[in-house]
Amino acid sequence: MTRVRVELGLRTAAIAIALAAVVDPAITSNRATKPVVSVIAGAPDAALADRVERVIGKSATVVRAPTSLADASVFVGDALPTVDDAVPTPAFVVFDDRAGTSVVISSLSAPPWTPKDARAPIAIDAHVTHARGKTMDVMLRAGDLVVDRTTRRIASDDEHAAIALGFIPTAAGAASLRISARIDGSVANADAVVDVRDKRWAVLFFDPRPSWMSTFARRALEDDSRFVVTSRVVTSRNVSTDAGAPPSRLDDLAALALFDVVVVGAPEALTQNDVAALDAFMRRRGGSVVMLADRRAAGPYDRLTQVASWSADSGKASTIETVSGDSGSLRSSEIAWPTHLPDGADAVARTGARPVVWRSPIGAGQLIVSGALDAWRFRDQSASGFNRFWRSVIADAAVGAPSAIDVAIDRGAIAPSGSTNVSVILRDAALSSVRPIRATVSATLEATGKPTVPVRLWPGADIGEFRGTLRGTSPGIYRLVVASGGARASSPIVVVADAAQPALDARDVLSAFANAHGGRALSVSELPSALRDAIHPTPRLETWHPMRSAWWIVPFALALSGEWWIRRRKGRL
């Protein structure tokens, strides 16, 4: 009896399937459709694109070309293919996560010039991939001589390593530098040129009355060969003590323009004319003014500081640390600081939250104010870095003072077939308040034993700016010499057969592209989950025919086969 029921059930199921197939019923319901994903790859990355299609093919409809109908785009490989501007978002970038170790120097920072015997900081950013746990070796060479070297252990498979190196030149001239980063057989190079000058910064100390603070800061600079110190101390009316040939008064702007920095002791004793002259020195010369107060008192100089109210403290000596942490500290038992820093000002050194030494931009120059009123009393090297602090602060201020002619070359080292852009700024024209400006400038490319080549410069977008292009020539060391009026300036350029430049890693470019289009850069294994999180298909009413599925043939065949097998067992076949 049981076999009869089974036989009848199988026959009924087969007939029902057949009748449903003939009727072909239609059903309307909310259904989530597969998202359409556009996978775009260049020819060299076709194999990686195949991997991507296999990984996401079950959950998405893959189109191997750009299409505006896509719900998302996936760019494959290390190069961005050419596509139309309209890229369906979000856009993801997939890198080959099975690639080998690589290193790219993506940026290099070197000063255009440095004084002889002074340390020139050289910094690079190295992008290292697939090197977790390995050690990167970075070397700085000046010619054939290794002048600095460091190693860095890589902590991840995609890391940007900031590396700081140093170069101390012993002779003036163009120093050709090469930075090499090596890791596991992968090497990246970058070239730079630093102009080593036998230059000393001109600093004027002007004290309208004797000041111990200014006196000891001046002595610190007099012991440093990088500075040429000139001073005037007014001891009484019409009587002064001079060192060098200082201007007799601060309102002699032509004489003041010869200095990079003016250091003022006892600033509360300055006159209105002195303050106006210092203001013009900062705005029209672009120089720096350092005010070393030894007591807090009101005066015309308050117009320069723009400080509405001051706070003060005295008693126990406090340590005043630099914000940057790269120079000595001060100690002082009497300090004064602005209750609120002026707009645009920032702290140079502080004790706690109190900005005791601070600076403020004024025109093209800057004003530096010290409220460490009796720091000169604490000059013991074991407890205070008084000398080192003021040498560093005033050197930084001097570096920021523009020269009469500033020459900037985009790349100091180029190949014979290469080129680089040149920018020339005439300080007096750029900072002048008189319009229109009339200025002439000439430039030549010079090298020992080679003919002089004129370089054409054109007016730039800014007043006092001129621009041009230098083309590579035979290998050697050259100087671009620029003249305007009675002023001259030069900058070196080295033509090297195998010149190497920092290059932004293609993966960085692609990552930025993906971020700008609502996606990110990732590996193949991370892509499915990223697409699920980013794409949310909207369910929609859809009419579908369930009996049109080829899978119905399976239960139909099983039902017929089952009935046939039972009938045969019964001997009815």
C-alpha cells in the first residue's frame, strides 16, 4: 500500500510540474538585483582583472569595460587607464597583493643653500610595499663619499617612511648629493644640489639704553662664525658704544637694509621714529626684528607687538622649552607673556601654556619678542642653553630674510635631455608699495671652460617675479647667474647622465583617485566585503516566471524515474 502511495505521489508531482511549465505562471514581488560592477584594466593587468572577476562574479554582474550603468567601478593594476570623465562611483583601486618588495622615493627636501660648516638637513619620504619586518638602508652621498647613513625597520606591507639625514659641507660651491634607499634588492635614487656658500648673516644689535639681556645674546653670536655682528649701545644722550659700522639711527632705511636681522635690547626705550623704521624694515626689506626685553614697560614698541594686555610672573626660575624641540632651552625667574597672542602669531618657546618667546608676521618679515626678562642670569650650560637658544632663533630668523635677488630652481640635478623651471624674485620690486614697477633682469648659464649661455626670463604672475626654463646640456656643474641693477645672485645646477628625481608612487596617485571618488585602494581579497559595504541595491517590483528555470528538469526527471522504478519492481513493465 505504501508503494502505491509513493508511486501516486511521484506521478502527481511529475504531472504538476509539467502542467505548471505549460501554464508558465508569472509572479510579481520585491527582489534585490545583482549590482553591476565595471572592472577596468590595462593590457598588462588582464590576469589580475580575471582574478577580480572570479572573486566578485557570484555577487555582482561584472562588465569588463567602463559603463555609466555600473553601480561601482574597479580599476585594476598600478596605472590608471584612460577613461571618460564620468566615472561611476564608488570607484575602487585593486593592487596586486602578490607583488614583490618595492621602494620609491616620493619626495625629497633639501635647502637650496647652506653656509659652509653648517649642517644641512636632508629629508625624504620613502614608500615601501610588501616589506613587513625587513630593514631599509638609506645612504646620502656627496660625490663618491658616503656622508650619512641610516636604517629603518619596516613595520607593515604598505608604509611611508620619513627619513632624516644630514650633510655638513666643508668647502663652498655646488654640492651634488645622491640619496639611495635599498631594501631586499629594490633600489630607489634621488639627486639634489645644495649651494654651499661662504656666507655670514649680518645682524645689528641696537640698544637705546644698556641692556644685559642684549649684551649676552650679542656675545653668544660673536662666538659663532656664521654671524657678522654689528652693534650700537646708546649709553647716554648723543653718546654710544659701537662695534663695526652701525647706522647712527634706525630710520636710516638704506643702511638698515644691509642687515638680515635687527636685535633690539630694552625695546621700551625706542622712539616713535625707531618703531616706524623697524616696521618699514620688516615690510620693505623682509627682515626680522628680535626684541629682547629685560623689564615689562609700556612704550611706542607696543604698536608693533599688537598685544592688548600682558601677564607676568616672578619668583622661582622656570625652564622655557622650545616648541620645535631642536634648540636649547632658557631659564628665567621673571617672565612676561601676552594674555592672548596676536592674530597670526605663534609660540617659539613656552613654559607650560605660557608663550614666553613668540613671533608674529609683519609684512614680508617677522617680529620675535622675548619675555624671558632675566634669562641672562641663568647662562650656566649645565642648566640652560642660553647661547644655543639665541644662536638658533636668530639663525632661523636670518634664513627667512629674503635676498635682493632670490633664485629658485625646481630641480637642481637634471639629465642632459631634461629641463627644469626657474623662478627669480626681485625683493625690492616685490615688496615696493610704489606702482607701476620698473625692473630689468638678465640671466646667464655659466660653467668653467664652457661658453656662457643667455637664459630668457619672462615676467611671472606676481609683481617682481620672472620665470624661465633651463634645458639640459653636456654633463657638468653650472651656475645660473642673475643680475638686476647692482645686485647679483646665482644658483647651481648639475647635469648628470643618470639624474634621478623623486617620483610620486603610482599607488599613491591611484589611492588619491579612489578616495576622491568615494572608494579606496585595496587588495583582491578585500574587494568583496568593500563592495557589499558600499553598494546597497534597492529592492524593486519585478515580474518573474519561476517555471522557466532549467532546474525544474531535475525534480521532474526524479519523479518520473522514481515512478518507473517502482512500477518495474512490481513487474508492471
